[in-house]
Amino acid sequence: MREALAYGIPIIIAYNDTDLDRVDLETILRIPNKEDNIIENAERIRQFAYDMMGKRVDIKNVAPHLDQHQKEKDRLSFMQSVLNGKKYN
């Protein structure tokens, strides 16, 4: 999924991706994570595929949410707060 986004390819996801929770783009279709999600959302998926023909994901809109450098900074900040006995914000 991240590789598709990096190439600008619109995606369909059927799960909660914590990195993309706050990203609201027309090039990302979210469907429920259920056993019959494809059947129940077939028309939405078909329409999304047609709507996305020739469109690209603007990487500038998703890159900040997928940036490993920022995640590492946050992780290290958390670990430092644990070492210091402080509550992490």
C-alpha cells in the first residue's frame, strides 16, 4: 500500500491504517473490514476505479504521514520520557 502511494497510485483500503487516519483524499477509498466488504462495496469500488482513471495521489499530502524519520523521532521521544519517568505527550 505504501509503495502504491509512493508511486502516486490511488488505493482502496479495508483496514484502519493509523498513519493515514487523518488523511482525507479522494484518491484513497476506505471500505469496511468485513468478510463481505467487496460484495457490499462493489459499486463504490467500480465507481472509484473509473473516477481515478488518469489521477495520481499527491505525494505531498501523504508523505508527512508516512515519514519514517518523524516516526523515529516520536519513538525516541517516547523512550526518553520513559527513561526520565515522565508522562509522554
